[in-house]
Amino acid sequence: MSLPCAKWTSVLSIAACFLLSNAVHAKEQAIGDPPEAKNMELVGWNDLQQRSAYQPTVFHQGNRWIAYIGHHGGTEAVPRPVNPLTGQAEFNGTSIIDVTDPAKPVYLHHIPGQEGLGESGAAQMTRVCSGAQLPKGDKNTIYLLRTFGNIAHEIWNVTDPAAPKLVSRIEGQLKDTHKSWWECDTGIAYLVSGAPGWRTRRMTQVYDLSDPAHPVKIRDFGLPGQQPGSSGSVPTELHGPISAGPDSNRVYFGYGTNKGGIIQIVDRKKLLEGPSEPTPENLKAPEISQLALSPLIGAHTVLPLLKMPIPEFKNDKDGQTRDMVMIVDESLVNECAEARQMVWFADITVEARPMVVSNFTVDEASGDFCQRGGRFGSHSSNEATFAIFNKKVVFVTFFNAGVRAIDIRDPFRPKEIGYFIPAITQATTPRCVKINGADRCKTAIQSNNVEIDDRGYVYVVDRANTGVHILKLSDETLKSIGQ
Amino acid sequence: MFLAMLLPVASMSHQEPAGASTWTAIDWPYPRDGWPAGHAFRCAPSSCGAPAVLTLRVKLGMCNCDTGVRDDLEVDGLSDVDLISSTFVPLAPGTLFQAGALRGRMREYEAVIDGARKRLVGVVLSRGCDVVAASLVTPDRDRRDWTGDFTRLLQNLP
């Protein structure tokens, strides 16, 4: 152990020194190595112009399937990659890919984003709604909602995905944006913003985007203590909400990435129709309950899984069907220098008393993932609810452990039924940790976000610039879940 | 080790206070939270003019890797003053604080703890995606400038 390590005796230092000074003999990925897989197959791939990718959304428009993929900012080495379609250097923004033939994805267009590196710029978020579904949208138009870096939200007309046109922009001196949610049937959008005066980097701005050309703000929302003018401890910042829509009348908010996670269950109607002034009372009024997670974990995604029949409970006189949420933490630090971020299932059948009942993580020893380089741990799940997988299988990214297919038909006992760890390429960017003040870098896949389409294809995108991999479950595995 | 990784070998930008105060290492005085415990020190009134407890710890993984500590919100949320009191009230806008390559902000607060009014100081410094958080609690009557103590302890940890 190096001298600086020996000088420190805290738990932090001992653990971290051990982690960072024993990074040898691991199964590091090398260019040319094949992907690692179980019950999942590679169908197609696109390099996304070697841009770091965040949120994919796949939309079935007409007889085509189009993937809209948000990007993080560029790297110091390549802050403004060249778009081969235009020959122009463009700040990372939104990639639009025709995936109608998933074996041969076609890159159609890149909408540039805000200038900035990493989390600072680009256009990370995508959601797509059809004007035919939006109450006041143009019936022949497809709309893309995206972030513009950290300063704005934008709506684009992507009816012709190869030639998007800006429809409207929501600004307001925002200091951050992130993983928003858009209800296509009502047009209500829960935009993750950082509004001026709020004591948090990320909170919710609720908008009526039923007419995408004319956004109407409904209210600002957050946890009491985050609102302007408050003092004392600042509650954990928002990561993202998911609405179950007007019928369920619930919105599920996840706060925190890898620390201090909070799940908040909110009455949608009270949120939308209650007094909008951000007083502590008004912020508390729509809340049904909170579930405070361990301070060691966050809540990147809170995916509602409502009215799930539980096979094990089928002969019980009560509780055969449960309302569940799946909570996905976000790993934030390279090479396991943090508590494990993983997946948790909470039973929210009795909403006032939510309770974590099970969990899932990748077996670290199965791939020596703490020594492979980059982040290891969960990040994100699919959020679309197409019938082929709904309440049966979820896909969760685990950074250097790729994407994991989890059978959730019994959410009290989730089990892995497949995985895919994409191969790295020349474009994959290394991830570094400091050893005695100097960078020590490794290159590993960093599967960041994942989404599905209504055909059952799985789209996993890479934070380390390796592109989008289009996957499918093996036929045997599909049969095992009744497909 | 992480502080050693983050802190430069070069001297800090702030001057040490006149008369070296004596800080004694103590056990981490606050409950476990999401971050591993760090280092804590106590200074006696005979040395510092007022009883004081100062903590330092590294927090790996900050989202603002490129922008660093942008505003007082970062100090309110990351400096560990909330471990001392959850009802702290800022006294004024924070100020820039730099220690070698580490840059950030310092801010002062007040809080009532067990019926007694206290003065709190929070410091957050960052480099890349990592943060050094520091906090200090003293009696309300204390008016000492603690900048040099923060700097010296950051630089000269055992």
C-alpha cells in the first residue's frame, strides 16, 4: 500500500485504498473480445457517431420504428464530434435512428444539443408522443420532448424523423434538467428542472403540453425544504418521476442517485389541481407517502408495477394481487468506491406503508466487475410497458456488467434470466480513478440506459461512446415467459 | 488517501491564523449517513478562543464534474452542516474558497442545538467529480476567522 494510503486510517480510506490498489488480474475487456451473453442475442448495432448516450425512446410511427437517443456532453478530447451526415462538428444532442430493421439500423439525423462536456451539456432526455393522442396536438404530427442541456426543454416535430423542426422551447434560467415524464394521453409533463431560487439542483416543473406549440405551466413541485426561502437541511434532489396516468391517479417520484434515496407517492389530481404556490403545506398536500431508503442508496428510477398477481400468494385469502414499485439505484463512482447500487422491489399495496420486500444485484464475482474499470452497479430500467414484457421481465443496465433481464413475475423473488455485456470498440472511452494523484484508466463497457419496443427488441446504450446495441431474448427464454 | 489524492502538494492560498491552534483528532462525532465517516478534530478554548469541532471528509461522486461547486446550494447540501443541525439558517451568502487545485465555497450559518445558539461553518471544495466537505461548530459568541484552520487541516492531516 502506498504511503498516502498508510497515512489514512478511516474506513473510507482503508476500503478505497484496497479497492484502488488491487486493480489487477481482473477480467478486463479488450478490443476484439466477443460480447458476453446468456439468453440474449445481438441483433444490430449503431455507433451513434461515437457520442456518450443516455435515454433511448423507441417509437412506432406509421410503419417504422424510430429510436430517439439522448446524449451526454462530449469529452475533453472530442467536445464536438463530427456528424458524418453533415460533415459538421456538432455538440452532442439527440440521435435519431431508423430501427425498423433492427439488424440494419439507419442513422437519420442528429439534433445538436447545448455546448458542454459530460453532464454539463448536450440533450440527455427523450420522450415521444403522437399528436393523434395528445388532446390538442396536430393529429398528423409526432412530437419529441427533449432537454436542451441544463438550461431548457424543447419540443420538436419529428414526423419526418430525418428532418426535425423545433416547435417550442421552455426556458427560464434553469440550472439543471434531467429525466422528465410526458403523459401522451393527457399531455401533462413532469419536467425535471432546476428552477431559480429552489434549493436543489433538480425539482419538478409540471406543464400542460397537450398543445406542444403552447406549453402552459401548472406548478413547481418538490420536497418541503427545497422551495425558495426555506432553510435547514436540503432534502435529496429529484432524479425523475413516472406517472401512472389519470386512471391510477398516481405519480411516483424518485429522489437521489446513489445516496439518500426517497420514493414519493403522489396523488396526481391533487398535484395538478391543488394550490400552486410552493409553500411547505402546498408541497406536502398531494403526497400520499414517502419511503425513505437507506442513505447508502439512491432512487434513479421508480417504475410502478401495479396490480401484479403474485403466483406464490394465489391461494391466500387476501393479498393475492399487489401493487409494487421497482426502484433502481444509480452507481455513480468508478471501480466500486461507493456502496452497491442495485434494484429493490417495494410493496406499495398499502400506500401509506410502503415496504421493500426483495432486491436484485449482479453477482460481482461472476465477472470481477469491481476490477474491470468504470462503474459497476445498476443505473436504469426500461420504462415502456409493452405487453410482451409488462410485469414479466424488466431490463436493467449495470454499467460494466451490461444489461440484465430479470424475471419479475414474482417480484418477491426476482431472478435473472439473461444478460448481455457488449464488446468494447476503438471508440469506447476509458474510465479513470486517481492513484496517488495520477490517473489510472481502464476501458470497459458502460451500459447506461435501456428501452424496449413493442416487438420485444431491447435497446441498450453506452455511456462510454460504444453506441446502441439492439438485442433480443433467446427464443427459449421468450417461451419461458409465455411468448 | 482520497484527500491526499485530491489535495495538491503546493501551499494553500489562505494564510494560517496568527498563533497555531492545537487540533486534536477525535472519533467521528456524527451518526452514519450515506457517506463513509471522515476525520474530526476538537480545539479547546485555550487554543482557539472557543470550543470548536471541525470535520473533514471526502465525498466521491459529484454530478457537477465540469462545473464544480457552483453556488451556496452546494454548501448547504454537501458541507455536513446538516449533520450538526437540520435547522441551520444561513447568515449571509457564501464566499469563494480555494485550496490549491481545490475550489469551492465557504458559508456561515447559525442554529439552535439543545437550547444553545451555535455558529456553524460549512466548506465544500471540489476537483473533478469528487468533493471535500468540511464543517465546524462553535458557540454563537465566537467570531474567529476559521479559514486558516480549515486550510491547515486540509493540508496537514496526519
